[in-house]
Amino acid sequence: MLQLRQPPAPSSLMMEPSSSPAPTTTTTTSLNPSQRRIHQMLSNYISTIRRDDFLPRLNHVLHSRVSSSAGSATSDIQSYYSNRPGLRKYTLGVEIDRGMDYTLILENGQSISDKDAIRSHFSYREKEEKSTQCGAVATEELLIRAANQSLLADALVALTGSEELLAACIKNIEEKKSGLILSGPILCMTSVVEKCHFTVDLQMGKLESICVLAISVPVDDRRLVLARAILIANFRPGRRKGQLQYAMQFVKAHHFPLSKTLHDAAISLAKDQENLMFQSQMGHDENTAMKKDAKIPQRSFSLFR
């Protein structure tokens, strides 16, 4: 028997804007050129996120990404999940145990949030489908195959920019694509899904995902979270257009451009760059020495003549 209970409210994932404490500001006069450059990159990133038009621009990028891929056979989201039956097992065997929250809404409107009950439901339905399988993949099957982080892949690609833009001034950044996540070897920025709630709605034939993303950089032996964002994804199989839609609901920077936290982070990141350069140079010198040794004629000798 299925255990039924009211699902946790998706609003539990929402982050309410809070009044940030007054930042402890610092100057960059004590930083060397490398540290100052990285500090400027971090400050530019935070300043960009804090702009009033940053969230609308992100949503424009997400909409453009989905619109440009619509109708393409290689990017058709329904075809993607139709051809990957293994994603069902990935959802029920991996993602559901990873700390993701799931709600299943049955055809009669009842909600299930117990994970074992959700597994039981789809295991039972899988046996039914095998005995009556006849062609097209059912909507229910598509929804469970998509109820994992693969649903966010296109959005994360669209939200990723290059950290090279941060080396320019803010005015130039505004004229180009500035992403929420910036790839590059200097900041080593990454995004992690901290929380995620999937609602598989069999009554409406749709899947909704609400995720909290944390964007961070390495500082010493930890990750410093620069910002968090809430991303919503909606998947409706069977639609001719707009099967997959993304919306960035909220973005919050956790620091200020001239805060001491960014000052210390710049020093740590610059030190990491110096260590990498040193290791690279050491490896280059060793390779050069080995090549020189290879050119010297080797003489065999023995203590016994």
C-alpha cells in the first residue's frame, strides 16, 4: 500500500532576501599586482550580480537557449529521454538517495512524498508497462527518467560564461554575456546543487524542478560561496513547443565588492596561481634535464675489470 502524506512545500527551498550586515571594507594598496587583478575580478563579479538588470538578463539568456534549440532533432528533450531508459534507474536508484526531495502527484490528485513509496509505485508500473509495451514511451516514463540533474544541463550551459570578461571594467561586461557561473583557470569557479525538489505530476503530465545553486571559489582548504540562485525547470512531454522551460527566480550575492572576505580570497587564489606556476616550471625543468641527459652518450663501467 502506498503511504500518502502532504508533500513539503516547495517554498521551503526559497531564500528570503535578508538585510546584509554592514561589510568590513578594505583597500587594495596592500595587494601585489596579481592579487589586485584577482580582487578586481571578484569585485566585478559581485558588482554584476548586484545589478538590478542581472536577473532579467539571465532569464533572457535561458529563454534564448531553449528557443534556439527548439525543433532540433539533436536537442529535442523528449527524444533525449525516450532514447535513454537507463535514466529511470538513475533517478530511482541514485538521485532519490542523494538528498533530493521528491513529490509524486497521482492521477487522482493524491500526493506522495515518501521515497520508498515512490519507488514502489514506479516499480509496479514498470512491470505493467513491460507487459503492455507497444511503441511510444509513456509520459509517466519520460517524467521519471527526467527527474534528475540531467534536466538542468542545458540551463547550466546557458548560465556559464568566461572569467576573462571580469578582467575588463564593469562597463564592458555589461555589453557582453556575463554568466552566473564563470569558467576559467584563475578563479576555478564551480556551481553545486545544494537543494533540489522534483515534483512528478502525473495528473497534469508534467515535471517541475526547483533547485538552489551555490556558486563558489576555492579559498585555502574550503569553498567560499559567492552567490546562490534559485532555478526552476518545467518539462511537459507531448507539447509541440516549449516542452522544456527554465526560469531563474532569484539570485543573491553574499558579499560586497570591497569586503575583507574578497580581499582574503584574492590573496589565497593568487597564492594558488603561484604554486601552479611553480609546479609547471619544475615539471618543465625536469623534462628539459631529462632530454639533455638522453643526448649524453652513456658509458657502461664496472668495478671489476
